[in-house]
Amino acid sequence: MPSISGTDIKLIVVACEAGMGSSVMVANQLAKQLKSSGIAVKHSPVNQLASMDADLILCHRGLSSRAREAVPEKVVITFDMFLGDPAIASVVSAIQSGGTISHE
Amino acid sequence: MPPLLVTSGIHFGATASSKEEAVALCGSALQSLGAISKEYADAMWEREQIASSYLGNFVAMPHGTDESRKYVHFGQIVFIRFAQPFIWDDEEVKLCIGIAAQGDEHVEIIGNLADALLDEEKFEVLLATNDPEDVLTILNTSHTQ
């Protein structure tokens, strides 16, 4: 199982099908929460994940198998809700405390 | 190029009884503004079947597929509020935000929308106002503290 330390994360990519709707919303909220950390947050269609060179990927549960297939060596965290998902909150707290993040 | 959100793209009191009808309404609203061609409207329903665009909080955000961006003539957002809530999968929906984007031109508005959905007072205004100016103000104002 891939895992990554919160302190090693430079780029987080939020993926969705089109890279137009939900990933934009999640990336926007996450960027605001991580503003002081210097971590970049981008959004992407899931089929372009391989070219993004992300340290950590977030995607909706329904896309997790496609995301893991696209970047098998990366940590992919799945969420269910586009606003206020607890999985995203724990990513933020791991980054802030330097904890380790791995697939559930 | 027109602004991303215009008064004529803001609709109060729309009627839909299914998510298929609601997505079609978003598509035809975008099409009548000249922002998209029919293929994009079709892709919005295609996208909906891949994964639901229901956001939570009575709001859904239909949009096309990555592939269908080529049928977008200019980036545009439509705000469609329904007179009666209807069932979207297992959830009640009162408001649809339809998106057409060529690139990332809409990112700021979506960020403002997310903020408004998490802000009880603003969300209440979006659900109740009959003045399109209120919607324009809320969705065009970033409040990044």
C-alpha cells in the first residue's frame, strides 16, 4: 500500500471525470484550508492523472478504481461528499501535523 | 465574451420532476445563451450517468464531459432554482448550477458557490431571493480571508 508523509507533499491533485465540476469545488476548498502550507492544489480529469505528477490524489469514491489504475504507485484518498468530507479533513490534519497518509 | 454568469442565465421557479429533466433544463438554458451546442447538452446527461453531480445541501452541479468541452463556445454558468424540490437519486434538489467551461475560467465562481453553500445566510438568500442581482453578487464575490 502506498503511503506518504504529510511533510513530503508538494502537490495535491483532485480528480473527477471531467475536471470541470466537483474536482474544481473540492480543490478550491482544500486550497483555502492549506493556504499557509505552501502546498499546491490542482484539479484534473481522472484520465490525465498520470501526467500531473501529484504527491497525493483525492477523488470521489466512484472514480477510485480508475484513479488507482492511472497512478498505481500514488496514494489515492477517496471521498463521498464534495463539501465537508471527513476524509479530506483528515488529509488536512495529517498535513498540518506531519502525519502519514495512506489508502484506507 | 459575455460574463460567466448573466441575469438571463438566472432562473427562479423552474419545474422538473426528475434529474433527467433538470439536466436537460440546464443544457437548454446554456444553449439558449449561445454558450454551447446541442452535443454539450447531451454530454451533460452522459456525464450524469457516469457519476452524480449532486453536491449536497439540495444542490446539483450538472456539466459535460472533458471530451465535450469542444462544444462549448464560451464559458457560462446558469443558475436554475426549482419551484418545487424534486428527487435526484435519493436526495432532494432545489437548485441546479449548470456549468459550461472551455478551460478553468469558471474556477473562481465555483469557489464562491462552495463558500456560499457553507454559509447559512448566503445559502438562504440563494434559495429564497427573487432578485437576480443577489445571485450575481453572491456568486461573483470572493471572500478569501
